[in-house]
Amino acid sequence: MKKVLRNVYLYLMLLFLYAPILVLMVYSFNASKSRGQWGGFTLEWYRRLFMDANIQSALYYTVMIAILATIISTIAGTVSSIGIFLYGNKAQKVMLNVNYIPVINPDIVTGVSMMILFAFVSMRQGFATMLIAHITFCIPYVILSVLPKLRQMDVNLIEAAMDLGARPMQIINKVVLAEIRPGIITGALFAFTLSIDDFVISFFTTGSGVSNLSIYVYSMAKRGISPEINALSTLMILTVTLLLFIINRRSNKKTKTTGERI
Amino acid sequence: MKKTVWILCAILLLVTSLVGCGQSDVKKLYVYNWGTYIDNSVLRDFEKENNCKVVYENYASNEEMYYKLKSGNANYDVIFPSDYMIEKMIKEDMLLPLDKQNIPNLKNIDPKLLDIPFDPGNQYSIPYFWGTLGILYNTEKVTKPVDSWNILWDKEYAKKILMYDSQRDSVGIALILQGYSLNSTNQDELNKAYELLVEQKPLVLAYVNDQVIDMMIGNEADLAVVYSGDAVYCMSENEKLAYVVPKEGSNQWFDNVAIPTTSQNKELAEKFIDYLCRDDIALKNTMEVGYTSANKNALEEASKEDDYNNIAYNPTDDILARCVAFKDVGEFITNYADIWTKVKAAQ
């Protein structure tokens, strides 16, 4: 009985999580433009999607900004967390609190203050401003995921490396970065998802024809959202699922082989 | 380490090349329009005809567009504000006066849409799309005659009524119903409108925006307040739906095209406006969007289509005679916002 209940609970959870996505995918094949009725099966929205220059440019900017913001914020965040880690206890606490403020700050406050800042330095809003904004809000999350890994690291390792004659750069590369790699990867994934997801901050910091997907979808609100967006979401979900599937299979293989060796 | 250096170099290259894009020789026209409010091929054709690049961006509300421009570091050349927003922007010196000589196709615009009080003499703006506000209802479910806003207060349709989540529109309906002006700036009149809206609240299924389209097509509600352009689309998808502009009067709305003071290229912007007024272009846009064209020839041509041959797309003069346009109520808008917040929060 307990087992049945447990399974029911699990499947209900999965249903709640995935039902909206399934509905979205099914309606990408709907011949009627409206979500109110089913007009038969069609691939028309996919055809239109590949012809729609506006959606394509929005997708391009979304992915471009996400990749650039991830790379830059991961590097900046990792370097700063090593710096913060090497501070004394008190300074470390202060720096951590400073780091928390942007995390706790509501998005809209960050967005508006960024917009005012860019206006103040009279920087024209567009790709560069949006990228800077994304890097800014990603860095604290990278620091938050890298710092605990640094703390877990055995400090003696560094001294041992020095004893064995490693140069400072070698220590960072071969010892520290190797030790904190899982933290860096988590941080990068965090940054990537945050950047792809973001609407509020992007909204306030973009201009000059640069808009990401979330802004583009939002702007359709006056006249109803086109099923092309369903088609695009379906493709994106399938890509992510496929990627996860490949990564999982690979890591499974790896653990298997290393397991055999041990 | 070498790898990281390489990656850094690659990023720098990418960023600089992207920033560099801004400095090419081709003229650029920055157009800021409502989402899905144009036929995209029209933009591409304009680029070819004038050897320029149209940088196209969308917004979802007048206020959003207003604040983007107000923030000071936007550089749009062409915008599409609605009636009351045009008046507000003229007052705040945010629009450039148009040189009519550069817009010969203005002759195609229906004269009855010109010289409206929010922009006397159309010094700053040219109509693009327009329409009315009315009631969309399901003819199978609603048996009583629908000709008055009163039907939205009829208990028989409790929880089958959709209202628009927009302060000017919904408060406006309550004002009209009591015989007041849609542009009232009298607090007593507003308070009476508030009482009426609170009285209606138990009957309302939801206060909605664009969801109204899907909900009406899906027969989830019987009566809804909609813009005529959305009504045209809903009726084409669901034959049971019909549109009415109530006898007490209603709002006639305009989405005009204008040039903001941020424009760097007024000449090209005026060319673009003239281009939008051309018969073939206006027809393409109205066929794609489904909203009523301000171009009289395009309107006539489009009305020949079955889906467009109705009073939602092409209202009669009788209907228009009882409609008024919004005026900017200035600071008094906060009183409207207060009322509307209170209505939505009421139990």
C-alpha cells in the first residue's frame, strides 16, 4: 500500500511538472491559431518559424548573450571567489554579504538601476548593455557555487604542491582549479539558465532592435501569442532533452569503466 | 592556461565584431512597434526599395514604449502610440512634427480618421490601425438581445463574463453606462463608476488581456469586452460569436504612427510612414494583422473578404457617431489607477 501511494505521488508530481510542457508541444501542431480549439494537425508553424526573421534574431541574441555571459561571468566569478577565499575571516564575511545583495535584490530593482546607470554614462542601449547586465547578475551565483568548493578543499594540498616545486600558476591550474571544477561547472550552468530565462533585467537594459526571446514573446501580449512560439519551445525542449540524454549516457559509461578499473 | 587565453581572445573578437556592426554604411531605421502588428515582408521590401536596414523591435503596451523613450538612451525613428499616448507625448515634446509634403500617400487615409482632438490637424501622427471597443458574445448561449453595456451586469450570465484588465477601458464602460464622459476627470463620477464595477465583480469570470481571444474561441465564456480587431479574429475562428458596439456609446481607438524626438533620420522615417500609407502595403498589413486599416482603399478591398465583412472590421457611420476617442487625462490617470486597483482587490 505504501509503495502504491509513493508511486502515485511520484507520478502526480511528474504529471504536474510535465503536463504544461506536453500541452505546449501538442499545440505546436495545431492548425488553428487559437489555443481555444483544435483545428487538425499541421507543420505550418514550424515552416513559418524557419521563415520568421524576428524570431530567429531573438533566438540568436538569446543564445549569444547566454553563452558570452556564461563564459565571462564564470571566469570573473571563479577568480573573485579565489580572491575572497584568500581574504581574512572578517573581510571574507563582508565580501560575501556584498555578494548576497544582488542575489536578494528584486530583478526589477537591478534592471531599473542598470538602465539609469547606462543612461547616466550615456551608453546607447543594445547588445553591449544587455550583455553587461547579464554578466553582472550571473557573477554572484558563480561565486556562491564556487566558494563552498574552495572551502572543502584541503589547504595542505597547496602547500604540498609548493613543496614539490610547482609555480604559482601551476598551483592554480593543476591543483586549485582541478579541485573546484564541479563548483565551476555548477556555476556556469546556473549562469546559463539564469541568462536564458531572464526577462525583467533584459527588458530594462536592451534597445536598438536587440531583443531576446522572453521580450519578444512578451511583446506579443496585445494580440495573443503565435503558435510559432510553441514550435520554437518544442524544438528547444527536444534539443535540451537530447543533450541531457547524451551527457547522461556518457557519464554513465565513464563511471562504469572507472568502476571496473577500481 | 593557453586554452583560457584563447577563449578570452575569441570572446574579445566576437564582442568587438558585434559592436562593430553598428558602424556600417547602410542607413538604419529603428522601428518600435506593437508585437505582431505588421506583415514582416513589408519591412524587407522597404529595405530593398530604399537600400537601408530596418531594425525592428516590439513592445506590448504604450506605457512600456513611453518609458523606453523617456529613459533617454533609446534611438527609435518610428513608433506606434495610441490616441491618449500621442496627446501625452505631444504635451511633453516627445514627438517631431511631420512634414506632410513628404507623405503624399496621406491622401489614402480615410478623412474621418484625421483631425481627432488628441492630435489636431495630424501635425504629429498618421492613423495606422483603428477600431472600436465592444461586446463579443456567444449567440448560442446569450438569448437576450445584446445592445447595451447593461448585459454585463445581468445575473443570468454570472461567471460567464470577461472584462478587460485595463483601467481606462473598464472604468470607461462604467462611466458611459451612467451617462458620464469616457474622459471624465470628476472624482464623484469616478466613485460612482467604482461602485458599479464592484457590484459587477461577483459576475465576472476574470479580468483578462489577450487570453480573452482563446477563451472566447474555446467557448469558456459567453460575453466579453474586446477590441474590434480581436473580435474580427475570434469570429473568423468561431462562427457562434458576434460583435456589438452598445447603444450607450463606446470608445473609438487609434494606433497611429509617429516620429519621436529621438529620431536620427527623420527623412527616412517619413519615407517609411508614407510607405505604410500606400494602398498595397496597407492591404498587406491589414490582411496579416486583422485590424481595421486606416487606409480607405485597403479597408474597402479587405471588406470584400468574408472574415472582414462585418461591423467589427468596418463599423458603420451610425456606430462611429456614438463613439469617442480617449483623451489624455494627465495627472488624473492616477485616480483611474486607484479605482481600478480597488476594484480588482474588492471582495
